[in-house]
Amino acid sequence: MKKTLRSGIAAGLFALPLLASAQSAIDANELNGSDVRGTARFVAMGGAFTSLGGDLSSMTQNPAGLGLYRRNEIGLTFDIEKRNYSSETATNTFSNSKTRGNFDNFGYVGTAMLGSSALRSLSWGVSYQRLNSFHRRHQGYNIPTETSLSNYIASFTTAPGSDLDFGTNYNPYLDSSEDWLSILGYTSYMINPTGGPGMYQGLHGNNTYGDAAYVIEETGYQDEYNIDFAGNVSDIVYWGIGLGIQDISYSRRLLYSESMEDARIHSERYGTIATGDAGFDLDSYKTIDGSGVNLKVGVIVRPTDDFRVGLAVHTPTWLHLNHQGDAEVNYSYYDPNVAEYSKNPLAGREYTNWYDYDSRLRSPWRIMFGASYTIASKAIVSVDYERVQYQDMHMKYQTSDAFGYTFVTDEAGNADVKSYFKGGDIVRVGAEYRVTPQFSVRAGYNYQTSHVREATTNAGASVYTAGVDPSYSLGKDTGNLSFGLGYRYKSWYIDCAYQWKHQESTFHAYTDFEGFEAPKGSMTDNIHSFVISTGFKF
């Protein structure tokens, strides 16, 4: 069955949360992507800086990188992104694009040279960095459809109609623990009673011919503010520790519509099921906002002047999230057996209440290794490997008792996390060549494997969502290719980079169920980023 939404009601100036699931494994996954962002030098070299350090983006990756600083530094980074989106189904292809500007990084590093034979220097730094951008837009069209969203809702709805419909002083969204999609489907005649109590059927029957169209719009960002400390021991061992404070804002809007011929519709005149034309539009909107903290520790060892190895460990980010949203359905059902204009078509609009509740999310552990080598003081080659334990994400939902609010472990949601996801691998490769003492050229590559389990993507797999958005996306492998230039003049520097990101994923309007395949499509994101950094070392 579908996971139930934990809703809330307003009482005076405060909200009293009721029943349901605060978030889903799909929500948790949306907030834990991994992008290559930072200074232009960092981006140009594919983010392969675990062992390199000496860059403002080190504070986000390996705080030990600050230990390599000999002078103070202040710098900032901008980028312009051109995002090209394309979607493909069995019968149609759509594409669109959008250009955006971002402020990606700002940082300051201070260094105190101590002059001792052991602890040579101490460094500290503060930085802001954009980690992820959630902006994208896709659409698709499926014809014919094998089933209907209404049939999926009917498959998990078991409550009697009296619990799903409005009554005197009774609002099912606020006064019951029933699934909000079940309530919305019942009040909009998407599902209709059949057989005994708590038994329903959807609009799609054996002879029904239908189509489905969808548009998904996502916006938002994930930012991190870092406070790091690092030290240099004998120019051989560099250590660092950092505190990360994250800020997340994510919104998703689903516009989903179906139209059907020879559908099983409710007859307004006879109060029974008839055969006719059906159409409905679901408009679902949700936002997830929150903040959290994490800890990073790292070390870089330079056994020789030319060779370095690095290790960094990121604890999970402990996030406090707020979820809000609602949905509405516009419907129209035409019964050819009904002549009365006032009763045909049966049409209207139904909408949910606005929900507002909190949850807790613990993001994955991250561990990264790196090695780099300097060739004749003119070239650098660097390689990183990172492991992200996505299957260890952990969720809690908010509940209340006589003593107030508390958060309890979401057992079902955490089981879904382990069922849907596995550990992900990231490989980063970067190179830099100093053409002159002032001018450098760079290149990099970043490859991320999909952390979605194969069983999750197979036809017939059940994937549950929370709230009133039944759709979801599952990502595949991702590749980033980058190039860049750097110029130094005395204390001033300017760097630029170009990065191309290619990512494929699949869209599912809702989960497959009872042997039926839901409308779906493939999505491709091609993102072209132009990054510029400038700053001073003093």
C-alpha cells in the first residue's frame, strides 16, 4: 500500500500534527545528491582534491587541505549554467532548456606560521559553497496506458466511504488517519465503491483506452557553510577538522493528467458504474526546507616532495526538515446514457488541505581517499575515490503525546531506504600543467555510479512515496567532464572552468502494482557550466 501522510491542523496559533509518514525514502534520496561545485580550479580538475588541498573548496571536501596554506587567501566564485533537459517515452520526445546564474563559493583562509620544527603552521577558514542545485523541468506523454492512477489508488484504499467523504463537522483530511490520495480519489470520483465495504475500482477497465501526460518542475538548492581548522606537522603531515552547516530548500510540482475512453465512471443519475469518457488532472505541490550540521576530519601525508596521499571522513548531516504542500484534482466524466445537461458531464474540482509537519533525516556517511603526484614542478595528476553509504540514511517522523512533540524512528521508511538503495562510488581524476609560472591549463573527469538497486528499477517493483505526490525519479550513472585555465599575477589570481554534466534517470508517474505498469519515461540532463573564480593571496 501507499505510505500515509502525517498531516497537521491549525488550532489557534499552533499546529497539532496527526497521523502518517513524515517522509519517504524517495524524499531522502532527493536531498542527498553529489555534484561537482566549488572554485573554478576545483571544478576544472574534476574535484580531485582529497590529497591536493590548498584550495578554498578543500573546506567542503578535506579540511586537511588548509594545512598546506602558507599565506592568507580570500576569494569568490560565480557560474552560469545552461541546463538542457530531454524526456522520452515510447511514443514522444520533449526537450527544453534554461540558463541560470549562481554564486557558488566564497571563502577566507587565515594562516599563522609558527616556525617550530614540528608544528610549522596553523590555518583556519570559513566558506560558503553551493553543493547542489535541484532545478530541472521534464515532461512526457504515454499512449496507450496499461492502467490508471485511479486504479493504483483503488488498490490500496480499504476505508469505508463514510471515512473518506466530508460530513457535518467532519473533514477526512484533518479528522481521520486515511491516506490523502484515497480521500482525494474518492471525493473526485476517481475511485468508486464496488462489492463489499472498503472495496473500490479505478476508472481503467478491460476495454478502456487512455493516455497520460505529465510535467515535473523542481527547484531549490543545498548550501553549506564551513568553519575549518588545520595544521602542518613538519611539512609532512597535514591534519584538519571542520564543521559544516547545511541549508536545504527543495520544491517539486507534479502536473499529471489522464483521459480515457470506455472508462468505468460514476453515473450521477443512477448512482451506479457506467461506461463513458473520463479525464482528470492532478496538481500536486510540495516543499522541503531544513538545515543541519556535520563534521569532517581529514589528513594529508606528503612522504616526498612530489607525492601526497589523503583521507577524509564526513559524518552524516543531521537534518531538521519541514514539509509542506497540497494537491487538487480537476475531473470530468461523461456518461452517454445521461441526457440531462445538469448532470452530464459530472465535473468539478477537489483539493486537499495544506499540510505542514517536521521530520528528521540523517544523511549518508562519506569516506574518500586520494593520491596526487607532481611532475618536475610543472604538472600535477590527482586521483580520488569516494564511497557514499546511501543505504544508511535514517529517518524519523514527528509525533505528539501528552508531554508534547517528539521524533520516533520511521521503521517502514528506513526499511525502504535499505531496500531501494545501496552504496555509491565516485571516481575523480584531475590534472594541471603550468605552462608558465603565471599561466596553467587543467582538465578533469568525475564519474558517479548509480546507488539505486537493480531490483528497484525492475518492472513490477513497488516504490512508495509519501504525501500526495505519487511520482518519483530514479537516477542512473552520472559523468562530468571539465577543462579550465588559471592565471596568477603577484597576489591576484583568476581562474575559469567549463564543465559538462550528463545524467540519465527514469520517471515513474506512480509505482507499478498488481502486475500493471505505470506510465514512465526516460529523462536526460545535460548541464553546461561556465565557472569563474577570483581572489587574493596575501
